Amino acid sequence: MTQPRIRPDPAFALLGMHDDVLPEVYGYLLARCGNRSLAEELTSETFLGAVSACRRPGAPEVSVGWLIGIARHKLADHWRRQEREDRNLRLVHESGPEANDPWDRELDALLTRQVLDELGPHHRAALTLRYLDGLSVPEVAEHLDRTVHATEALLVRARSAFRRHYEEKEGRDG
């Protein structure tokens, strides 16, 4: 009775050459993106993708050229994601009322505090972080655990709600 042959894990070949090819893959990515942290992240994604790919039936032999090809795909994927995000941010910025906002005037501090207290907590948090704490939109997004796109939309709605409440209160008190 013959024992079935166990096929060695092809990822071991990748592991064996990792230290030698890492600088080449990283250098390839860094030269094209110009950002160390991004190049490190994409290098990591390249090796993780390579482990998965080399285990598939019919996968090519692990080589530097093959890894560079995977890195090229990871970089292209990154650029596509970045373009989608930039396009979405441009659309939000261009379509929002902030693009041409004539409501640039001094606000009464006491009335502002009262209006903020009447807003929902998500609007109050977004406006406070953005305008009172002076955080950028990406920083606000991080604090609220939202995407930048969703935070931009939230800020547009929050400013609109604030303006509506402020003008109503101002009309009643004035």
C-alpha cells in the first residue's frame, strides 16, 4: 500500500526568499508612490496576496517578477480607491451649500450654545468637533468612526439644521 504524497506548501518557498526580495518589492512601490507608509502597507498586502495566490492550483512559480506583478496590481488598486474617494469628496464639496454660503456673520455665543443643545447628538458632535475644536473633516470622521464622505454629508445636514434653529430662535428673541 502506497502512502499518498503530501504536497509541500508553496508558501514556504515565498517565506524562504522573503528577506531577499522584500527590499526589491518595497523599492518598486516606494519609487512609484513616494510615500513610505503607503509603500510599507502595499508591500505587506503584496506578500499576503502572494501567500494566498501561490497556494491556488496552477499558480506560477514564486519569483521576484511574479511578486512585482502582484505589487503592481496592489498599487493600481490603491490608486483606483484613492480616485473614487477624491471624486466622491469633490462631488460632496461641489454640491453642498458650503460652496456658496452667504451665512458668514458673527453668531451670538449664548444663542449658539442654546441652538447646539437643541440639536441631535450626532449633529452637535460633528459641529463641535469641526468648528469649536477646529478639527479637519478627516479628524472629525475618525472621532465619529465614519468615513470622510459620510462626515462631509453629516456636516452639511448639521449646518443646515443649526442655521434653521438659529434663525428661528433669533426671530423669536429679536
